[in-house]
Amino acid sequence: MSEATPPPAGPQAASSSSAPAGSPSQAPGALPPPAPLSSAALLRGYLLTLAVCLLFVFFGMRPGYSVYAWLLLLPVLPWLLYNLVRGLVHPAERRRRLPKIALWVLAVAAVLGVQNHNESAARSQADAVLAHVNEYHARTKAWPAKLEDVGLDSAALRGKWRIAYRTAGDGPPLLSYAAPNMMFDAYHYDFDTRSWKYESY
């Protein structure tokens, strides 16, 4: 007659007996799942993301200051990638990570849309000035001394669109406008090639 094997004694037995019934088993050495954040911590994270996004939008939509917006975005890109990976790998974290990514996607899309509009609007205004100058030259065989000679307000054009015009002796005048999305760059019109030239300083 075989003798019954006694139950194992020691730390293993104590740990196995103390585990609550129905709790999921965890592999040795595995990291515990991340603890859920409180509502206050979630709100602080969203507010911080919103504040940085608004700063990015503020610089990105201001003519001549967009370079600072993209510089601000550079250190944010690794953080966005980290949040995206964490949200995809850990479904429990998606609720607090993916909305931040969506907020940045909207901010970048808005800035790109405004910058594209600014570029198109500035070129349209500069082309309108150029048309007035060329019409004056075709009619009088001379270049206007100032934009007021063709019925335009040079101060208003300079203030809103940063369009500059001045004569250059007997040759064609100098017509330029500042690049809307760069602080020091500009477009100059070449009357010989009849095209706008981009100049970076």
C-alpha cells in the first residue's frame, strides 16, 4: 500500500495558498500592468498638451514666425511617437494617450492650412501690384515712381502684406514681398525673366 505524498512545504506553498481564487496568473519577472491615472492627473496632462499646442498654433499662424513653431514641434515628435506606441501596445492607455495625439494632428493640420492660405494670398496681392505696374509701364513707357501713381496704397500694402516697391534708376523697379512663413526670406520679381525669385537670407 503506497503512502500519500505530503503537500509541499515552504515559501512556494505559502504563496500558492495565499493567491486569491480567480486571479490571473502572472509570469515570473513580468511587469505589472500600469496603474490607472486619476481624473485630476488626466486633466493636467490634457491641459499641458493643449497649452503647448496653442503655443505652436500661435507661432505657426503668425506671418514670419512659423519657423519657431516647427522648432517647437521637433522635441514633441519623439513624445508623440512614444504615446502612439504605448497606446497601440497597451489598450488600457489609449483613452489618455490617443486624444493627445489627435490634438496635435489637428494643430499641425490647422497651421499648414493657414500657412498655405497665407502663401497664396500674399502671392495674389503681389501679382495684383505687378499687374498695375506693368499696365502703367505699357501705357506710359515709364515705370511708376511710387505705387500711389497706379492708385495703390504703399503703406497699407507694406503693413499687411509686406510688399515693397522702389525704382532703380532707368532700369526696372524693385518689387518684392516678404515670405509669409519665414522671418527673413522674401520673393523678388525679376522683370527680365518675368518670374518671382525666392531669396533666403
